[in-house]
Amino acid sequence: MRTARILGTALILAAVAACAPGQAATGGTLSIATQADPTCLDPQQTGQLVSMDVSRSLVDTLTDQDPKTGKIVPWLAEQFTALDGGRKFKFVLRQGVTFSDGTPVDSAAVKATYDQLIKLPANGAPAYIRGYTGTTIIDPRTFTVDFTTPNAQFLQATSGAGLGILSAATAKKPLAARCRGDYVGSGPYVLDHYTANQEVVIKKRPDYAWPSSLSPNHGAAALEQIRFAFVPEDGARTTALRSGQVQLATAIQPTDQDLFQGNGFSLLSASSPGAVNPLSLNHKGILADERVRAALLTGIDREELVKAVLGSRAKPATSVLSSSTPFYQPTDKLRYDPQASGKLLAEAGWAPGPDGIRVKDGTRLSLNWLIPAPMPPANEAVQQQLRKIGVELKLNAVPPAKYVEQQSAGNFDLTAVAVTRADPDVLRNLFYSKGQNLWHLPPSRLDTYLEQQLTAGSDAERQQAVTNAVTWIIDHADSIPLYENALVDGVSDQVKDLTLDASLRLRLHDARLG
């Protein structure tokens, strides 16, 4: 059977160094069953969680973010200061740090990293340095990063792998090669190999000695290597963990979560900061009509969706931002009101058809929902809810690489893009018409609000700008917030000291087997 072939070929355990019962071991292999092939391992080119779980261990960042307090703390930079009202940021690098090829992590490497990053499409990490005018080298350890306008989110962005520092030689490599892992970082692990549709293996860097200031382990990683096996079937990941073929399985579904509460297992879980799980709407075609978009907004019963499908760790959306995101404020505008949906659709000229799906000028109200496989369990429930108001959703699940291609080409009516980041600037990533603008949003006052939250000189100013942006998005139904997701991974009790960073990437430097 297919599952057996996947497990038999991809999930191979290495021996764990012998240790006394209950004692944490040094060495061994941690095997992880993850839900998808990341398709690209370069943190500058992708922000997918499955990719970042790998790249977070290959690259280090100037700063780190405390997941408990949100405070920005030192990592590669032992000092950092905002200057000129947030238009300039001065950093001093710690001494003795090297890339895995032996070259120094110095000001020139930082400059090469950011000079290359700003040339990439303005989506994900490149959007965080919009307005970048350059990096000024003061000496090998001291430099400033300069912007045309204040950049309130930049320090937080420097804690994410997307702004991780890469060797100067990496900037000259082809982007396709970097996606396959051909780049050089200073992290606690190095890439051993990446086999598409099968696995990624990373190996310990023995001379590593410069972890984040949050790390209790001040030296090299405890594990010898980590194997990420790509297992898209939810049941196959669950089986692999229960049978001991892996020690960690990502994205445990609500129906299986009770299996890993005790009995030699636990759940590694946290609410996702950033943008909530939405319906992301293409503002061309049928959804160019705001009345149709607004009908979708009131046609979703978020309470029922969470109760019936998602389990106790998810929450109904109360904003475009999740409640664990800085500057979040709840709204009461996400009410379920199917009668209002029906009225809006009627005003837009969509009348009920013989099978309940609305029709206008002989055209069915049918929307193409582009989905990266495997399809999340909530999608069919959303499909059923919107059918009640006369909207047909066609669930179009495709391989991740094709999904990116189709999304970039605009070949969809709706999709679902959430961004996990502990900063409200995720809104600019998603809704700024001057950026990549995947949703074909027209220029509007929303752009002004998104720029204002970026250049705000105080928390009060930023709060007002964020609130204005969220209000605009909901009032114009530019997105359909559904639910606040929670990352839920199943973990064997053999795994010790495994935690998540502020943006829910796995912290594997401290992890060990016991």
C-alpha cells in the first residue's frame, strides 16, 4: 500500500547514543514527519513554514524575538540601536562567528545579504526591507542599515530567517540553486542533502558556538543530524509517530490529538501569530464586486466551523490578525448572517438557480478555490456553508509547486494565505497594492494605512494605523477571516528541550534525545 511504501523508504531511524533512562543524550538522529515538500529551502525566497523549519537551523539572524515577551534580543548582533527616527539602524556584530565555509560573518556579508534581498520580488522577506537604501560599513563588525522612511517593523524582521545572514558568495549563486539548498549560512546545522518528494537531512556543525541569547545551550547542537521526511497523508504521519518510526510529526489533526496526550507522547502547540486563516480573494472576475465579497464575509459561521472541524485549539477569527499578534484589537464585524448574504447577492444580480446555486445572466456563481495539497480538513466545511447561500466552491487541490505557479498567474478566484509572524506588518505583505499584490487589490486608502503603520513613530500611532487597516479590510471585504489556527505537533517523550520561536519555527539547536 502507498503509506507503507512512503514509510519504508523515507523514514529510517538512526541509532541513538546510549544513555541512562531519563538522561538526555548527545548525538543521534531526530526524525520528523512533515506534511509537505518545501520545494524551496532559501529563506529569502519562501516563507512557508515547512521550509522555515529547515532553514531556521541553517542560518542565524542579527536578533531573536522572545516568544514570551515579544522583546527583540541579541543574536549575531550583540548591540543594536534605532537612529534618525527609525530610518537608520546601527548594529555591532559579536566576535568570532563564521559561516560554514569558514569565512567570517562580518559587515560585508550583511551588506551582501541585504543588497541581494532587495532585488527579489517584494513578497515575504524582501518586503521587510522596502525603502532600503543600503548598508553602510563602519568597520568589520559595525554597520548601519538605512531606509528612506522610518521602518517600525525592521528590528522584529531581523529576528526571522528570511533576513538571516548568508555568505557573500551566496549572493552570486543562481536563485534556483539556492532553492535546492545551495547557500551558506552560519547556523548550528548544515545541509547534507535535499531529495525532492522524499526528505531533507541536515547535519550538526561541530564548531558552532554563537547561538541566540535565548538559548540555554551555548555550544554546538546536541543532535548529530535531523531528518525531515515528507509525508503528506495525515494518517501516515500519525502512524509513523505512534510506531516509533519518527519522534515528531507535524500538523496533527484535531481527531488525532488525543492520541498524543500521555502514553509516551505530548503535543507541542501554540497559537499562530500574524494573519488568521482566511479566504484570500482575487479582486478580478466575480469577486471584483464588493457585494459578492461581503456576502462571503457574512456567509461563514465561524463558531460552527471551529466546533465541528478544527477542535479546541483553534478559535473563530475576531479580526484579520490573530489575538496573539502585537497591536491586535477585536472587531464585532465578523457575524454570521446568511440573510444579509442573500440580500447582498440579490442586489448584485445573483438569483437562486434550480439546484440552489445562484445564477446571473446564465452564469453560475461558481468560484475556483486554489489549494496547495494536501487539502486542509476545514475546506469542505467552508464549501458546505457557502453552498447554503448559493455559492459554489470548486476545491482545486494541486501540488505545492503548481499552486505557486497558478497563484502567481492569478488563475484562481480564491485561495487561503495566512502569514505567521509576530508583527502586524504581515498586513502589508498581504494587502499592499504596491507590493506583489497577488489579490489584484486596487490602490486605495488601505495603502496609506499600511505605510503609516510602517513609519509610525510611537506605539500609539502604529496602533491607530493598524486598526484603520484592519477596519478597511473588513469593511471592504478584501479578505474573509475564518479562524485563528494553532500549530499542533506530536512529539515523542524521547525528545527533550524542543521549543518554538516567536513565529512558531522549530528551535532545533537545543533539542536532544533522551
